[in-house]
Amino acid sequence: MKKELLSNISKIHTTELGIERIKKNLDIDVENVVEYCINLIKKRKFTNRMQR
């Protein structure tokens, strides 16, 4: 599952309504929510590798 997510990370997208829900649920105020989420996923991948 993780490998699939990372290999398709460029396909992550959302709608305008999705952007608002993500901002509300994560309590964030960023301009580009998709980029923010992609960066979190990539950071998590790197962090997990460092912990091994």
C-alpha cells in the first residue's frame, strides 16, 4: 500500500470542497493543501526510514 501511494503521489488531488474540509479537519491555514499533504507524506516516508 505504501509503495502504491508513493508511486502515484503526483496523482493526488481534491475538489474545492475537499480543500475546505482538509483545512478544517487538520486545522491548517495553507494556500496549497494538496502540496502540503504531499509534503507530509514524503516527510513521513523519510522519517520512517531514519528510524529503522
